[in-house]
Amino acid sequence: MRTVSEPISAVFTDAAERYKIPAAVGMAASTDRVLFTCSYGRIESHHSRPVDSRSIFAVASMTKAITSAAALQLVERNLVELDAPVCDYVPELGDLPLLEGFDDAGKPRFSQTRYNVTLRQLLTHTAGFAYSWSHPLALRYRTADEPFLISAPGTRWDYGTSIDWVGKLVESVSNENLEAYFQRTILQPLDMNDTGFQVLPDQFDRLVSFYQRDASGVLTEAPRVLPPAPAWFNGGGGLFSTAEDYVRFMQMILRRGRAADGEQVLPEAVVLAMSVNQVGTLRAGRIESVVLERSRHVDFHPGEIDRHTFGFLMNDRAYAGGRSAGSLGWAGIRNTFYWIDPARGIAAVLLMQFQPFCDEAAMNMLREFERAVYTHIE
């Protein structure tokens, strides 16, 4: 496999300038080597430095695939069952109420039936959880102290806090916190040395600034400070990482679970389960945002019906000018994106650091980057 990197770099830089992206890194790899890296922007810290493949980004929901892999490791070891009630491991998830709406006085109205959810449903976002920004009922009742559902388990794909709960399950079953479990079983075996739930002081100069787009369309940089230590380890979105590190995770998926040195990090059966449709006929991947300053409406593959595996969104049909049918991918709410294309044997990541998620500039940058990858890889 050969790639012509100079034309891709030219496309990348031109797109970042046209769409006024403050900072971005793009990287593509085959199973055994990095094909190219593109970067744009600078980090203004104690020392001004260009953004590069070792720059650190909050990758948010790109954490979900790693948490899903961790849980499936435990399934393969017969420490947890896919279809057992998760409350066997995480008691808070027993007898969950379903929020049906609100009465005339504004009091929440719950169904008579109470529900238990399974790991299978959590891994596929069919358990019935939502984020406050992804569903109007969840937004209205976001002050709730206890978990609740917005749809009956197994009936539809709803994007939300499911993988947060998977992280709690991993901690309960492994008797380790999620940082320690990730480091021991996934991150260190893959040499993902800049990935973790906390940015350390000696990494701070490589941390990319976050920007928020205001109502007038202007991106404003947030104060640049060392993120505080997390109060808990969020399996749904708490990791910081780099393009170099995340590519190593994707290459492991392409190699059916093996690290570069041949170590079997994930059993091949786990990678297979993460690579096939696990939701039947349910449609996945579309989100109607109810907090537009946080996220625009999400639809990566307009006009098509995508599915969900254990850990990834999967497209049944190829993207026009891009990834093959059966590719795996997802994203993070600060406009970080990735995909894994087993049919072509390639994977790619695009990291940016601003919101709202999926706004026009971010999606245009992603589409042009993806087209450039497939145009210039032979």
C-alpha cells in the first residue's frame, strides 16, 4: 500500500484555513505502518509549538470503544455475562424507571413497569439511556440523582450514558479503577503512553486548547489550564489521547486484536464481536440535538441506515468517495473523529478541539480529509 502524502497535506492545510479550524491533526495507517500525518495550528503555552501527532486532545466519546473492549475482555474471561442483568454487577442499575413525560404541574411521570438492562444493551446503546443534550426528556429531567430510561431496553438506539455504566461495570468486576485497568490490559500493551484520564504536568505543553463557537459564529479559546484530576473515571468520555496513540488502538483492531509486537491484546473473538452488526434492524447513528451550542444534529451518513456493533457505528454501505462498507467508527464531542476500514486495511483519525460537535466547519473538514485519504492511497 502506497500513499502520496504531500497532496494530502496540501488538502488538509487548505481545508483547515478555509474552515478556520484553530488546530487539527490527521493521521492514517495500515495494519503495520503509519501512512501519513498532517497537522495545522499551534499550541501557545510556556513555549509556542506546532500541533503534531503527539499533541494531546480530549477525545471524549472516542473513549467508548476502549471501554467496550475492556468489558468484552471480561466477557471472554467468563467474569461477566452479556445477557445477565447489569445490576448483578452495578446495583444502581436495578429496577430502572422509564420517564414517559411530565404532567401539567411539571412533575415527571414514570411508567408502572421497571426495567433491568444487560451489558449487550449497554454496549449497543439500546439500553434506553440518553444524554441531556441528545433527548428533550433527559434535558428537562437532568437534575435527577438516580438513573432513568427514556425508552424501553432493546427497542431503539439512543445515544447516551450507556458506556459510562459499562465503565462502572468494568471497575466492579475487575476490582480496579478504570485508569488502572485500561493501563494494564490495553494502553500499556499497545504503547499508548500519552493516553489516560488525566493530563500530567509534564504533558501540559502538548495539550491543545479548546474553543467554543458563539452565536455569531466566532470561535473563542477557553482559558488554558491543566485539567484537574477527575472525580471519577468516565468510560463514556474521559480520556485524553494523541493521534499516534489512537492509531495504535485502531491498528490493533485491524490486526484482529494483536499489538505491533504480536501480543494478543484482545481475543480475536472480541474483535469479531466489535466488527459485526449487533442491533438487528435498528437504525443507529442519528442524533437530534436539543442543545445546539453543544452539538448540531448528528448524521454521519445521510440517506443511509447504519448499524451498531459492540463499540462502533458501522456503515452497511460505503461512503461516497470514502470508507468501505463494513467500516467501524465514531467520534468525540469536541470534533474528534476516526474510522477503521477492514476491507481496505486502513484506519484514520482526525482530531480537532472545538464545539459545537458536527458543526458545518467540522463536518466539511472531515469529509475533505476522508476524500483525500482515499484519493491518494494506492
